[in-house]
Amino acid sequence: MNTRYRRLEPNDRGHYPIDLMGVELGVWEGSYQNQTQRWLRWWDNQGNLLRTGSEQARLECLHTEQERQRADRTCANPTGWDSPTAGNGFNCRASGSGVVAVGEKSAIASCS
């Protein structure tokens, strides 16, 4: 392995590819940790921005909340189902607080 530094040229996107790792390093302008400015960020070798841990967690929380809302709507209106799980992937059952969805697709989260 060559231990010398060498100057890299930016690719068509203006990023600096690091082939050994399959990523690119480039400048991204936006808000991060309540500061809007230019940041060094990582992209994959197809040019897709790699999310930070907090960005990924926020996205997963949003998807979980959307899935919970879908389950609520599905269980609130089961008209026309042949069975409690027909076509929706949820098993809806009554509980003391109303109808709840249980099964692989049910999830409850609090996103802040």
C-alpha cells in the first residue's frame, strides 16, 4: 500500500472519490445541528448523500408513524374484509381503549 499523499481531482459532481471505501467526500450546504452552512458530507459512489445517524433515525421514526396511522385507519374501517387480516397485513382486535392492530406491521412510536 502506498503511504504517500496524492492530490485528488473532483469528479463530475464535484466530490472527491475514495475508491478503496466506495464513497465520495464533498461539500453540502444545509442545516445540521441547528447551523446552516457548508459541511463536508459523505456520498456513496453513485452520488447519493449518506445520512447521518440522526437523519436516519428521524426518517425511520417518520415511516413508523405513517405505518401506525395506516394501521389505525385500516382497523377503524374493516368493512368488506373476508377475514381480520384480508389484504392489509394487520390483525385487528378490540381492546379496552379501542381497536388495535397487531402483527408484523404494527408499530407505535413517538417522533419529536
